[in-house]
Amino acid sequence: METAADGATALRRASSGEFDLVLLDVRIPEKDGMEVLREIRREDPGAVVMIVTGYATLEMAVEAMRQGAFDYISKPFKKDELLLKVRRALEHEQLREENRKLHEELRARFKFEGIVGSSPKMQEVMRVAAAVAPTDATVLIYGETGTGKEILARSIHDQSRRAEGPFVAINCGAIPETLLETELFGHEKGAFTSAVGSRIGKFEAADGGTIFLDEVGDMSPAMQVKLLRVLQERTFERVGSNKPVRVDVRVIAATNKDLRQMVRDGRFREDLFYRLSVVPIELPPLRERQEDIPLLAQHFLEKYRAKYGKPVTGFTPQAVRKMRRYPWPGNVRELEFAVERAVILCRTPEIWAEDLWLGGAGPEGTEDRLPTLAEVERQHMVHVLQRTEWNLEEAARILGLSPAQLRRRLDQHGVQLPTAGRSGGR
């Protein structure tokens, strides 16, 4: 521990050493405490600074936190009060450091970008993924909607010998059965009324790389037969052609359904099931890995504070408790949406519990009623559309959809676009 009698000395010592915490009095000789705070944060944006003042007002506290202070304490204060605030600040910094080290460790061991988790279940997921990535084995990823199945599939691809090849994803459950065959295998000119030219499908686009078949359990029996043939023979025909097309592609599939039960019920082919599940990986729902919630939340905070240029550094303990109590029916995807929204709306360096709108409720809403996944999806689509002033094309790009896909989902949820939004313009 070191002390400084004036602002200039404080800045010299802060720049020459590494400190877990800086207790800074607002009124110190030579330099204003707020000016010292700004200079410390300019030199070290991650510095944890607590303001000490005998002239505390709400305006001063808000301004100090806008400038990057973690917290403030008013004189006179009790020893226990100070120790509690210091402990809270150090726990916050420890969480940030654990998150940073976890990222470095994962990058060094697995190089799996976007996958965050130190829980035993996630460590096992990454162990299996790391073992299967260098092979060409077919992988079947199980997990509820929003658990990160496509992120895991892409990470496996990135660590494979096919990493320089394409990664092509398709959601089999989001495409009508009449169009799925064309999407997967392509078509020849004149194959149907609107086929004014030839077009390759996703399998050809993925040649030399990996194709990710999301929600494979939604495939019709007829499509299951066609997929089985590709897995067995690595050939198929485009719609409207009898000429076989050979591809060199690795298949990673995913589902949120119980395929074993579907096999028993006669709704999914047993031979296709075994072809797909050479190496099964089960992604746990977020409610079963609560210890990962603070790490994931900090990961998303870092992502969106950079995207939106917001000086947000972390979460208050109350916000962390609120996130850990909530059951997250939308899993990691819902957590990401909640953190993104909080980063946009918060006005202090920390996200408070009141900044987190969980379960579709606003800051004054109740957390008791759990939303359906459809409600979570509808809420976020409307939120993105409002932020883009109902520009359909821009909102679709942010959501990772095509404008046509977004329009279909909006229709499913009964969301009406304003006239300007229907044309994609502002």
C-alpha cells in the first residue's frame, strides 16, 4: 500500500506501479480529484478507482462514475462500510481478471473463439470438441435453442484441417420443405417455374469445408433419405438434373430435439441417426451452468461496449445476483440480448440491476413471470428494428438473417412494419 499527499504525487505513483485499487479524495492539493481520476483512467482504462468525498451529492457521484470511478464513499464513514466497498471493488476486479485469463487459456488450449465457460460441463464440451476438431468425423450437437450450437460448430471447423475452406450454415427448420431440397442441393435452369438459371446449393458451396445443418430433427422423411445418401456416397443430384455431383465436405449437425426418442417413435431414420452422431456433444442450458453467467455477461459487455463506444466496465453485485437468479429460458442468446440492451441504456461505468430487463419486463417490471422463447425473440427483433428506425435490411443484417427471413419471422409474431420499413428504407 502506498499513499500520496497531492495529485501530482498520486499520478506519478499510479503510473509507476500496479495497484489493485486507488482510493482518491476529491479534494487534494495541486490537482482536482476529478482531474486526477480522468488522468488515471486515461493511462489505465482498467484501473479500479473509488472516490472519497465529504461533499457528496448525487450529481457528483454520477459524474465520478461517468468518468470511470467504480464507486464512491462519503465522509464521515465507518471502517466496516469502507471495507465492504473495497471488498466489492476487488471482487469485481477479480472477476474481470478471471475472465481475461480464461479467454487466454481457452485461446491457447483450444483456440475456440466465442465459447466462454469454466464450469465442469463446459470444460467437458471443449475437451470433446478439441479432440474431434482435427478429424473429419461427423458431429451431432445437442442443445436447447440459444445455447450456442452454431458457435461451437464454427469453432470445431476453425480448428480442423478444413479451416481455410468454407463454413456454410443452414437452418433446416426455418425453410419450407418444398424449398429445402433446392437450398441444400441446388437446381438446374428450368427445374421449376422460377428457376431462370442454374444455382448451386449449400453442399456445393461447402465443398472443401464444413456444412452445418441446424435443427436437423425437423427434416421430413423424404429429406432424411436424401441426406443419408450424401453422407454415405458423398454425391447428390441438383433438382432438375440426373448428373451426380461429388463433394468433399464435413457434416456437423445440431438439434434441440431428442433424436433417440424420435427414432423409437419412427419419426427419424435410425441409419441416419447413427451416421450423424459419430461424435455427440451436448451443450448444457445456461440454468445448469450458473457459475458461467458472470463470465459470459462480462464477455458480452466487452463486445458491446466496444461496438457502441460506451465506457462501461462491469456489473454491480446486485446485477450479478439478478442474472444468477434468473432461469434464462432463452439461454446464452437471451443473456447476450440483455447485456447488449443494458450497455446501450446504462449511464454509469457499471450496469446496475435496474438496467437489466429480464423476462420481457422493463426496469420496473416483474421477474416472476417467465417469457416464452417466442416472446424473447419477438422482443429482440422489435428492439433491433426500433434501433435501426425500422430499416428492414439493416435490422436483418444485425440479426444475422436475410430480409426475407426477418419478414417471415415478423409475420409469424404478428409484428406490423411501418410503411417505410416495408421497403427497407428509412
